[in-house]
Amino acid sequence: MSTTNRDEPLPLGLSPSRGQEAPVGDREPDDWVTALATPGAAQHDAMRRLHALMVRAAAHQVWRMRASLPEPSRDAVNDLANQAADEAMTALLGKLHTFQGRSRFTTWAFKFAILQAATEVRRLQWQHRELELRDLDVAAPVHDGPEHAAEAQDLGTALARAMRSVLTPHQRRVAVALLVDGVPIDVLAERLGSTRGALYKTVHDVRVRLRAELVATGHLTAVTPPSNSAGTS
Amino acid sequence: MSTNAPQPDRALTPTAIDALTMDTTPWLSCEDCFERMDIYVEALARDGSHDDAAMAAHLRGCPACAEEADSLVDLVTGSGT
């Protein structure tokens, strides 16, 4: 799993490369979509501004995850951010027609850079690591402390049994890789020739099946958590 | 990618048990999470109690999307730059 560093702000030097900074002192486009889609000087200026925004967002993301990088130097972060920004900008421009104005354009743009940068950091983190796609080989769970040992043992044993009885071998292998061994979903998707979305669907189905089985055996109660209890992490 | 033989010294940790049994309903795909993320993050930045059950469930169950949403919150609110 990737490690994030949320406590330390992005150094001022990590930003668009020289020559890529957005112009200072004049306004960004009121209508980004029109500016980016209409050939001319305004388009050139909008492209330059957008690229600067993408580099900023990508650098922000790479900096958060720098502990996961093989070489977390400032130069490496900067290079990776610029590369991710380039690729994210291509992805954004391909989806420009889908922007509906339901958020600020800059927020919409940032998410492309963040996704690209985070995916690239995870890929680099795992690039030299062999990924073991294994089936369940668990007999009994480990536990944090004696007060929860009996309960965890009981639930863990029932869970292992449920995994063998209600999941397919493919579902078990994906679940073990992502939820037990902590392989990042993008990395597993790349190695399997799949997508993040397809693997998350598998994981969701796994959870639904396991919960139904554990409710049926009395190890879980069918409780829906409060809908507003979660934040963003 | 290898398909090694089972290694019986491994065990389910409490973290793994929680991850395997997490309730991630109502369903939302990673693609739809990405589609909504900017709108969701701006709503959260305006109102920390903003409620989107499907987004919240997805972000509980998908660490990659959760990290990216959290990062976008930081970027939009200026707390991480």
C-alpha cells in the first residue's frame, strides 16, 4: 500500500518547470471549455495555464506519496509530476466535452492530475516487486490483544470458511491480493490486464457474498452503517 | 506474476477481517466515483457534513479512490499546499 505524507506541505520549489508557469497578473479564462477548444491565441494561453494547474496538482499528489517512491528526491518528484501532468492533460482534453460546470473547472481538472500521479507512484513503488496471486491459505486469524481474541478467532475462522465456500477461486485470489496482502488496486489491474473498476466490482461482490454468509451463520448482524459517517479517507 | 504454493504461516489480521467484511453498499463504481469526485469534494469543502452515501461507501472500501479524494480536498481547501 502506498504511504502518504499529509503533514508536510509541498515545498515552494515543487511547481511547474521553468517556462511553464501560468502568466501572472491577468485572469484565467471565464469559460475554460471554449478557450481550450477554440483555436487561436486564447487557446494557447489556456493550454499553458491548464498545464501549470496540472503540474501543481500532480506535484501535490506525488509529494503526498513520496515515501513510496524508490527515489524521493525533489528532482524525482518534480520529474514525475511533470510527466503525470502531461498524461493527465491529454486525458482531460479527451473528456473536455463532458465537463458540465457542476464544479469549478480547476477542481475538475485537478482530479485528472491526481489520479494520474497517484497511479504512477503506485506503479513505480511496485515495479520491481513480484506480485504473488495466491489462494487463501489461512487456518486461524491473528489478533491485536486478548480482549478481542476469542471474538476475532471466531469471526476469522468463520470468514476463512466462508471464503472457501461462497467465493470463486478468482474472487478469493483478488480478495487476498487486495484486502489481505495490500496490493494496490492499480498495480493488480495492470498485472492482470484488468481495470481498477473491474477489480473493485469483484471486491464489492466478495464483500456482499461474505457478509451474507456471515449474517446467515450468526457471525455478523445485518446492520447498515449511518450514511453520513464517512469522510474521504 | 507467480502463483506460489500456499504459505501456511500467514493469517487473517483484524485489518484484513475488517476489509473483507466491510459494508460497501450502496454500490458505486470507481468510474462513477471519479465522475463525481470534484462535485463531492467541493460540497464537502463547503459543508463538512455533506452526505453522499454511495460516495462515502465507495471511499470506505477503495483506498486508491479515497487517497485521491482526500488529496483533492487538500488541494481545493489549500490545506496541503
